[in-house]
Amino acid sequence: MQTKAVEDYLKAIYEVQEREGRVATSALAERLQISAASATGMIKKLAEMGLVSHEPYQGVRLTEPGRKIALEVIRHHRLVETYLVEAMGLTWDKVHDEAEKWEHVLSEELEDRMDEMLGRPTHDPHGAPIPTREGHIPETPRLKLSEAVAGETVTIAQVADDDAAMLRYLGERGLYPGVAVTVTHIEPFEGPLTVRREDRDISLGRPVAECIKVRRPGEA
Amino acid sequence: MQTKAVEDYLKAIYEVQEREGRVATSALAERLQISAASATGMIKKLAEMGLVSHEPYQGVRLTEPGRKIALEVIRHHRLVETYLVEAMGLTWDKVHDEAEKWEHVLSEELEDRMDEMLGRPTHDPHGAPIPTREGHIPETPRLKLSEAVAGETVTIAQVADDDAAMLRYLGERGLYPGVAVTVTHIEPFEGPLTVRREDRDISLGRPVAECIKVRRPGEA
DNA sequence: AGATAGATTTTAGCTAGACTAATTTTTGAT
DNA sequence: ATCAAAAATTAGTCTAGCTAAAATCTATCT
């Protein structure tokens, strides 16, 4: 059986793997807000099911079947987010929590119907790529806004979808995927940075800038 | 906590109560496809939570809070069914299974958005009334098609939503809520009956006729 | 190499929700 | 009124999750 819990774990493992390369038990537990013991227990079961490989004390990796399932759940999540914004008119700060629940109950048929109604979108409202049904997801070069250098102009590609307050904050300032900004100043030592968008300067704290992925001119 | 299981039990209790008046433990177990012992166990918990009252050996009844929750779940179910048909173009035989899953994950906000998009519908695609948010549901006189007498003309009010094959069967013959039919013949002894719709005679087995609720001329 | 901090795993025990088998209560038929 | 059948309950078990606390391993620093 493929329970909600299994799906949540695989999704979380995929996301941690993307972000940090290695997936430590503790990182997974932190991510899922559960104890490390629970994580270890489930990791064992996932390994028995052949969905992850696990070297004790060395962390965990998705197998190909596990990756397939993770990407399917992520596809559901991002399609639902897109649907809620495009077809139902919700604001982008509210759709993550809904999608967390819907992703587990979406049939393949309805998934396809949504996809079709939306015109086979490639990205969700936060700029995250939507995996194909076959489990393909584009590899595109991205850097964090906080890694940009002063003076360069970059285009916002993606923002974190799970912090509603931050999404409202960004929305109020017109910082959406597709918007170009020029980095006018960066404070050293984890300090804030300033970007210019259409003649207005906007100061952003470092943690916010960490949540924004951008692309350089000419990049896909 | 209000789990999926609790919601499913309350909904089932409500539906059995509607159909049969008394809710026997065995009827509930049958309805939910679980053992009678499991039903007894959960009934105890529901009673502790104050959602049902339980006289051992006498069956179970929803309390007012329990009824409120049951009607909320049913409202979700029927709104989702309506949404899937009206807004997403699914056929009426496919929506029950989806709604069984969605009813448990629908937020109040999204419920209201759906309701609004659909123009505050009062009935779902199968003709079942949609409870209001306050837990109100209309009391309307209905009889089973199998209880009609030969010669009378009745209007189809509602059909069972949980048998996909039967819904396709009825759909193919144009038997939807709102359609008027004349009962031309009824076989005794649980036999089939014949209805006439727009100059065509349609023969229906007794079990099918049991699943169709009709209203007499002049009734709401 | 040894010490030790931090990560990981193990152990023990809890809860929800299901099950079977055995028992008790109610009902219905003679 | 009795007694068998049906219905409901109790008792005990199972699995999937979880937590907290204890034990163990790894890696790093001197």
C-alpha cells in the first residue's frame, strides 16, 4: 500500500536531496517535524519496500521507483497549486496548505483533467517546475538571490511556497516569478540586501533572499 | 481530533438513520464493510466524544454535535460532486469515488469558494440536497420509484450516487433528476417495472427502482 | 591516539483503528 | 414459556504510526 505517510516521506526525501545533496535522518525528521526515531523507523520500511537505499549512519537515497513516486506526489502538489490559483482564484499564499492535503487524494484521471484545463502548465504559481507524468523535471541553473553580486540584473525564477507570510510580503512588493530586479546593494555578514524594481528600491532581509531563486540573463 | 474514520462513521450513521430510522450496529458495520466488533468499538469512542448516544443493544443515534459534523461532511461530499460535474466536466458516474476522498480534505474556505463558483447550488448532480453550512437540510416528501402505482406520472428526484454501473445505465436511458416518467406496468413479487419516458418504454429491475426516489406532481 | 560532540539507532511504550473468537443479550418462533 | 437464532458486546490481538530516553556510532579536533 502507498499511504499518505509514505508519500510524505518520499517527497520530503526528494526535496532535502535537492537542497542539500545528502539526506540525513535528522534533516528528514526536522523537515517533517517528527522525531528522528520515527524517521529511522519509516526509513527502514521504505528500504524494505525498495523505495530508498539506506546505509546506516550515512543517510538515505531514493531508488528509481522511490523517485518516481516522489515526483508524482510533487506533480500533484504543484498542479493543485496552479489549479487553485488559475481556476479558483485563490491567492498564492494560501494554496500550499491546501495542496499538502489534496496531493494525496488526487486520482490520475482528475490530475489529467486539471492539467488539460490549465493548458499543460510547466511551472506552478511560485515558479517551481511541474514534473511530467513520466517523472521528468527540467534541470535549470538557478542561484539564490542572496548569491547574486551587487550591480547585476536577474530575473526571479522561483520562490518558496510554504511560508504564507513571506509570500504576502513579496506579493505586496510585486516580486513574482518573471519579474526582473537589479541588485543595488548587499550588506556583508548575513545582512540585508537591496534590489531595484521599476525605479523602486526594496530592502530584503537575508533569510528572505535565501528563499528566492533567480536566473541570470540568457539562462532558461 | 476529528479523523477521517470518525467522519466516515458519522456520515454512515446519518445515512443509515435516514434510510432505516434505527441504526443497528450490524447495519453500520455492513455499510462500512467492517466487522460488527469494530463498529461497537468505534461507537463507544464516538459516545465518549459526545457525538452519538448509545443504548447497548438498542442502536446508536447522532447527538446534535454529531449530526452537525455528519452534515458538514455530506455537504462537502455533495458540493465536490457538483463541482466535479459542473466545473470540471466529469460524468456523474465517476464523481462519487473522488468525493469520498475529497470530502475529508476540503477547507472551509475552499468549500465556500466552490459553493460561490457554482452559484450556491441546492442539489448535487444525483438530485441529493446539499446541506447548508449551518447544517440545515430540506425535508421533502419522496417515494421510491418501486413504491409508485401503475398509471401515475412522477418526476425523478434523486438517484443513488454510489453505484457507477447503474448511473451509466440510467444515463444512457435519459433517466436523470427532473425527468418525468409514467409508470406503465409493475410486476408483482419483486419483479421488474416499466416506465414510459417521451414515448419510449423502459423496463427496470426492482433493485434499480429501489434506488430511484421520485416526487408526485405538485410536490416540492 | 583519545576525547567528545553530534548524529543515528535502539528500546520501550503509547494510541488509533482494525480484526477474530468467545460470550452475552435480545428477539422470534413454536 | 422456552429455546434457537440473530445481534451486540467483550476480550484479546495486530499493524502503523508516534514519542522519549538510552545506547551506539562517526567524525572532528587537539
